[in-house]
Amino acid sequence: MEPRKFYDRTADSYEKRQDNTTTKYMRKKEEELIRKYVSGRTLDVGCGTGCHLKLIKNSIGIDFSLNMLKKADGDVVQAEAEILPFKDESFDTLICFFSVLNFADPEKTVKEMGRVLKKDGAVLLSLSSVWDMYDGFFLRKIFPREKCKKKIRIEGARVVFNLYRKKDIIDLFRGFKLVEFSSLFITQKPYWGWYRDFSRLDKFRLKIDRVMPKTMGRIYFFVFRKTGN
């Protein structure tokens, strides 16, 4: 199913679907990055129902799903990540959290981000990595790390999205300086849409994650700073 149709169709159940310990754990990391790096006028690319807009003063969100935006509390505009309806160098900070680059045209999206962001402005990014293809940590050590596509079913819809290596994202953000990189869910498998708490074993695996190679997490986090003109 085309991503816009999927999010329009499932907007009513989106918040319930995200109300699980996996998403909450991921959002804690996103909120840490927001507190550390966000300043000035901020654009949330792919804001969905606007959960991050509530945390940021002087912010505006865009999303391609009108039904998702109807549930947002904040200043929002319907638009695609590949065609941002703003003037050059309009923002001090951009956030683009989870799945936007997995669905969007990455080259066009990053080019637009660079256009609307001021020099020295920061981009905060999270997305699913190539390691989300494999359930077992040791399988991830064996199989090649190549850019690929993943097909999943959510609420009866078949969704296809792109998965990236760390190198792929760094290559996309040419003209930017990598400021911070980390990942989550290296040994622990995330439970998307499962309404359950982490078990003791889950929590133990999360602790192990802290000492594992950060390039092997299922969810990547990047902070870039624009250095070029």
C-alpha cells in the first residue's frame, strides 16, 4: 500500500499503535536529542500527530497525511518531505523522526532539508536501519549489510520501506557534518504495535545493548550540522 494511503487509513488508530514500551523507549532518546540540539525556529518533517511539536516552542510540522495532521495540536501544513513549501534558510533546526526517510525519496528529501535549513543549523534524524531485517544478533553478524527493502503487514496493510546503512545516510548528507550517532535495539527486538511492557529478559537485553557495536542497532539516530552554503 502507498504510504500516504496507509497513514490516512490508519490515522484513527495511530496513537494506540504507538502506545507501547518500544515506541516510548525510542521517544525518550528522541527527546534527549531535542533538549540537547534544538534551538530557534524548528521544522518537524513528517510530524504525524504532532507528538514532538508539543516539546518545541516556535515549531511547525509537515506531513503528507491530512488525516494524521487533523489529530495534531500545533502549527501544521500538509506537504511532502520532497517538496517543502518554505523559503531558503527558513529554519534553525530540522527534526525528522522515524520512518520518513524509509518511505520518502531520500535524495530529494535531504536536498530540500539543506535548502530550508540555515548554515550551522542542525538536523535530528531517526530511521530503521538495515539491521532491522534480522531478528537475531548473530544473524546480523553473518549476513551482509546492504541497503535493502523490508515488507511488513500493519493492520492488514502491506507496507514496503527502505532500510539504510550508516554509510548510506552519511553519504546522503553531503555538505553536513556528523555531530552525533547512536542506535537502539541491538540485541533486543522492538515490539511495534504490541501493547506490552518489557519483560525482565527484554530489559536485560537493553542493558547489553549499551556495550554492543552501535552500528548494529535496528533504529539509527543521527545529528548533522549544515556546513556548506
